[in-house]
Amino acid sequence: MSSDAEEKEAQFIPVRSVERVAAKRKVASYLDSAAPVSGTMSVSGSDKSVRRRVITPTSDPHNTDPLLRQRNSHLYENKPNGCERAFVEYNKIKWFWAPAFFGFWLLLYVAISIPACHHLPRPLTIKDEAKYPDRFIAERAENNLRQLVALGPRVVGSKENEMGAVKVLSGSVQKIRSGLGSANDIEVDVQVASGSYVHWSMINMYQSIQNIVVKVSPKNTNSTTYLLVNSHYDSVPGGPGAGDDGSMVATMMETLRVLAQSKTALKHPVVFLFNGAEENPLQASHAFITQHKWAKNCKALINLDSAGNGGREILFQSGPNHPWLMKSYRRAIKHPYASTMAEEMFQNNFIPSDTDFRIFRDHGSVPGLDMAYQYNGYVYHTRFDRAEIFPRGSFQNTGDNLLALVREIANSQELEDTSKYSEGHTVYFDVMGWFLVFYTETEGIILNVIVSLVAIGTCLYAFKLMAFNSGLKLEKLLKRVLHTFVVQLFGLMFAVAITLFLGWFMDLVHLPMSWFTHSWLILGLYFSTFLFGLAIVPAMYFHYTKEDKLPIGQRVQLLLHCHCLFLAFSTLVLTICGVRSVFVLMLSCLFYTMALIINLATKLHSKDVAWVIPHIVCFVPPFVFFAYFSHGFFVTFIPMFGRFGENVNPDLVVAVFSIAVGLLTCGFIVPVLHLFRKSKTIICALLAITLVCVIIAITPMGFPYRPETSVQRFSVLHAKRTFHDADNKIRRQESGYFIMPQDRRTYAVKHDVINMTLAQKIGDDCQKEMMCGLPLYNQRWHKTRQNTLWIPASEPLLGTVPAIKVTSKKQVSPNRIRYELQLSGPDHMALFIQPLNGAVMKDWSFHQAPLRLNFQPPYFIYFSWGVNGDPLKFWLELEKTNGDFTTPIFELGVGGHWTHHKEMLTPDFTKFLDSFPKYVDATPWPASYETWIY
């Protein structure tokens, strides 16, 4: 039989396997050379006629030559069994099994991954205490929280924070002290401290803020190395602070009780720091680690914070460079939840928050573990962060972990000299909350390289076997591999492009954040779009090259092998770049390689469809893990987009996240769709899902916000602005509502809020006035000041306005002048300094870092005070090279904030606030801003 005939037969006769194709060719070769056994045929030559016996090929084995039947009997033995007939038709899976295929993976996600992500232990009650005397009791912690939150918002400088919270916490400690056991002692100290440090580009200055410090020590100990446990009891303006961070304070207090009453002595003392100024930000932790008498003895840290209200606390920072801490965590922890990826994202500023962990690390060189709640971040820093919604099971989860971890580290040998165990970074992650996987960065590099090389080698071996079994030359098969790899890359690029386009489009048509409340819309909007793009390009390639000699099952395997090669090479590159989170790609390669080895060992790789079974079975564990991992990721990040600011397109960010998660979870699943009949129709159904979700986004269901549960945030200041000229005369004065949006959809309230149509961007003032002429509250406001709004309004009711007094002015050299000043005012103020007319700030009494590091003016000094409001005295030295001090030398602006004075809200301001929709959480306070030129 000619090669043309072979190809024609391959095109029109269904082929069930590569082995049978090879056998058919053997049969054809035999027929050409066999002696005639039946039939006759007359062939005319040039001068004679030849009669030759030929064989007519037949598919009926009973009409086949007995000799051929014996030699090729295996061709007729592989008939489809009942299972194959139910699932397979013409070497493809029947199309109606596609919904079951999608449903299978969705069921794994819903039934296993999501419950594992939200699982909490059974909380113990006070009645259980007799049975478990040495256990953490969740009900006691809950009572601690309710007692603290009952005070209301606890802002630095307020009576609730400086008197009420201190009284409540000191009383709880004294009660614990009265029931002290025989093994440990308790010492208590209330620290009042003043100081400053540089936070980003701002000098963060504090005066008379408070800490409650409790040390639990084994009796008669001579140990000089302590474990530090920290959380903060202050809150943001207007927020009850139940989740952030009253819950962790309550957990620490209950842990302190259990340790104090325990009959077992600790090896090393434990210092419990209840810090009173974290939201300012991070002032009290700085005060402790730089000034407290016990600070120098603290050699390890457990920091407890919150970006939500309940759930499981996640370990998202460790060390740095102290793997022994992760070993202690792995040994002690009862409900592990940890992620290297969260650590890398947090440290690269993907998360709009900061914690005391950075202060202890940078200013005290104390290594540690940083843990925080992140569930229900919708209520974080809002008035809805209440104790009533905090799950009791979260107390038990964190309490079990904290108590075990404190005992483990406080009794560890490494705490005696932590410098001996500083060995580098670590890679860590929990598996479904069941156990922790942890290894050093060096071990991670070795593991990544080995798995990647094994994956590459296994794929290359699979290519060789495929060439042999298909009868193709290896060179021709590798050419197909190259084509398939290019198609895979084009598919990935197309999927990325259309997913990002949709994110841009949703923002363009004013539909961002439609998934904010109904997060499942992300699956339809962005996951479906990405999966469609990833699948449609290979589908079209298969369609236009359907005459290829390789069966579709083999071609899909090529696609999967190419995807594995892409991940393996990506793993190697990212490992070289020092990205520890690349372990997720390594795991994908590992499990795919396992499935491929099984298929090669069992020779299922040569089958048209059967190879899919090991492939699916082996990918179930990584899929469940990646889905669990990704669900926690989205549960954390979706609420954060409500405070990402107006500059960020949240849909574009969610599109990027969906691309990464989709590639991770479905990269080895999508190619299987090509094995289904009507595969292009199935793939286009994904696009139809996207269109349906776009329509839902337009409807009221797609509106992002809901009252109390998923609110829109605004900071609204009733402000008065006064600007003086060089003659100390008022050149401009006005009052209004200064509005700081915190997400993309500021326009959502345009038609509801009084005079919102009169709101004007502050951009013009940013060109004319220092710091846009606004009473900026902190560094984050400073960064986004050009997006703020101003609505003219009546004058606010203010307390004692900030006042600047020049106490001394003298020329200290021919080209340098010195001003001594003092500032008085409310407990939260901002000071801005802008040198003028060629003057340069050469020295001052503030922190020296901005001058030493050549920060660009205007300089920003944030100042707050706690229990003592004495005026702040400071001095400035400026230099002018020409020595001419007759012209203005510098401009000084002062912002005043009355963050905890509800009685100062005017009727007009209250009416304005009431006009906001019910789904808005507006945080209001009066403020002032005044400038002078010297």
C-alpha cells in the first residue's frame, strides 16, 4: 500500500490507538509481499499477460486470510467496553460529560477547599475550665473583648484610651495577679513615653503615650532573655476596634491568665506588651523597644494584629533570618495557617497596612512571628468593627495557637542566644490547615531545581516515546512540540490580554468593584474570560490542523507537556531571582510529573483517552490545595479594595490576580477540554458565562456596597483653612467639607449627598498651596491628597486651635538663621515646613534622618500626645548662601484634628453626614489648617 493510501486510510477509517496504526501498516506491508491466496487479476504488460492473486482488504475478521488473522489478531481484540461506550465516541469524550467535568472541580472547591479555609475549633466555655484547667477558654477572652469595646472608640489622647482602657486592662491584670499560681511571678509597669522616628517620608513624633507592660517570669529565675508578645488596645477614630485589635488584646489577656495560674514554670520570662498607640501609627511599639527597661532583653517576638474581624489568624511574616522560629511554630501550633507568599506580598507593599512587627525588627533587631486576622475585612477600621460579630471560635483558634507557641518559644534553647541561629530565610505554607510545610530557602532552591529538571527530563522522554509509537521521526515530533509550545504561549498571551481588557473596560463604563459584595462574580467575569482565552487558541490550532497524523489525544498530551515545560522554566527563572513563593509552580510541576510517570509506566500514554484518568487523579490534591490557598487570598484582598484609594483600578488588579490563580489552578485542566466532542462550543460557553456576569454587574445585584456588611468608606473633615502672607495678614480663608475617598467609586454618592455636585478636585490648590492647603492627617493622606474633594460649607466648631509662637530668632552666622518655636493645640497635629527663596534647612531639633537623607521639602512632621498636652518646643536652622534674610525664609503650616470629639459636630455637618447613603461609613471630625510665612 502506498504512503498516500496510508494517509487517506488514516483520514477516513477511525483509528483507536497508535499501536493499531502501526499494526495496520504491518498488515499493508504483508499484503504487498504475500503470495496470492484468493481471487485473480489480469495485468497487461508490453508483450505478455500476467494473472496474479490478490487480497481484498476487509474489516471482517472471519473473511480474512487465516494466516493474517493469526498474525494480527490483536487488531480485533480491543473492542470498546461498556465504560468506554458510555464516555467515549470516536476517540473523544462525549460532549454532555463536560458539565460534569466542570462540576467535579467546582465541587472540590466548594466541598473541601472553602470549608477548610473557614474551619474553626469548638470554643471552650467557662464551664469547661474545670475539665481543662490548663487550656485557653474562649468565653473568657470574649468577655475581655466586650469589656474593652464597651468604652467606645479608643483614640490616642482620648479619655477612653488614656484613662478608660488603661483602667480596664490594669484591673484585669490585677485580677489575674490575685489568682497567681505557685510557678510564676508577675510584674506590671505602665510606661509613659515620648519620642520620634521616621515612618516612610514622615517624621512620626509622639508625646506621653502609654503602654501597659506585664512580665511573667518563673520564680527565682536568673534568665535575661525574654519573649515579647504584642498587641494594641487603641483604635481608629470612630471605630470600636473589636477586631483591630481588641480581639488580640483579649486573647493575650486570657493567655496571660493561663500562664500565671499554671503549675508549670516557664524557662524564660514572657513580656506581654499591651500598647496604647499603634494606629498613630506604630508609636507605642517604638516607645517600648527604644526606651523600656525590659526591651533590651527581648530576643524574640510574637506580634498580633488584625485587618478584619475574626476568622483564622494567618502567619504572614517570620524572622527575618531565624528559621528556628518557624521550627517552633511547626512543633507547637495546633491550627496552622501560614504563607510565604503573604509575607512577600506584605513586604513589597501590596497590602495597604503596616504592623508593629516592622518597628521591632528595624529599631530593635528583634526577630519574630507576625500574625493577624484577615477575615471580614469589610468592617476593618469602620464603626461596624463590633464585638458582637466576632466569632468565639476565632478566640479558641488563636488562643490555642498562642498559648502553645508562647510555651514552646519561652522554653526553647534558641532563645538563650538567638544570634547563633540566624541562618537565612524560610519557605513555609500550611496544607488545608492540617499541617505546616517548612524548609529553609536553600533547601527550597535545591527542591525547585530538582523538580524542574525532573519535569523537563520526563517530558523529553515522553516526546521520544510518542515519536516511536506514532512512527514519526523524532525531529518531526520535536517540530510539532515547538509549534505546540508557541500556540500555548499565544494562548496565554491572548488570555491575559482579554482578561486585562475586561478589567479596563469595567472601569471605563463605571462598573468597577461589582464583585465587592458578591465575590463569586469574579469567577464569571475574570476566571471564565481567562480560561476561554487560554483554551480557544489551541482549539483553533487543532481545528485547522486536524489532518495531523497524531490523534487528538496525543496532541493534547503535547499541549500539557508544553505547559509543564513553561512552568518548569518559570520556576527556574524565579528561583534565580530569589522569589520564595515560586514553590506553587514547583508543586504544579511535581504533581503533573507524577501523573506523567504513571502514564508512561502503565503505557496509558499511548491510549487516546485513558491517560486522562491518572492525570485527573494526580491533579486533585494540588487543585484542592491551590483552591484553598487562593480562596483565602481573595477573602483577604477583596475587602481591601474598599480602601485602596481612587488611583487604583481595582478590576485591573483583580484581573491580574485571576490570571495568576487561573493559571495555577486550571493550567493543567483547561487542555483536557480539547478531548471533548464539540470542544469549541464548550469553550465558547465560558465566554457566555462572562457575558451573563457582565449583565449581572449592570443590575442592582452588581452594586458593590451593602449597609453594615460591605460599606463604602469616606473620611469627611469639616475644615477651616487660613493662609497668611509675609506681612502676617490673612490672604485667604474658607471653610468646607474636606472629603478623602478611599475607593474608586466616589461618584456612587454624587446624587445622594448634599451639595456633592459642587464638589471640586483639590488639584488646583496643589499647584498653589503647600500640601494642597489641606489638613492632611497622616502619610497615606499625603500620598493621595490630589484626589481629595472640597465642598464649600459653613464654619466648623473648633476647640483650641493650633498655635505657633516664635520664642527666639537670631542669626547664628552670616548665612544661617535660627528660629525657636513652640506648638500647642489638640492631641493630633500635622506640621509642614517649606523653605523659601533659596533657603535650605540645615539643622533642626526633629529627627535628623530627613536632613541626612536629603528628603524633598515640604517636610511633614506628625505629632500626637496622650496624657500630657504640654506645648511642643522645637528649633529650626536655615541657610541662605547670599545671607539675605530680608525676604521670606520659610512657610510653616499646621493642621489640627479633633478626632474624638463628637460634641463638636455642627448641625450643618451632621445634616451633611446624614445625607450619605446607608451603605456609606463616613468617619467625621472637625479640623483646621493654617499657614504662616517667616
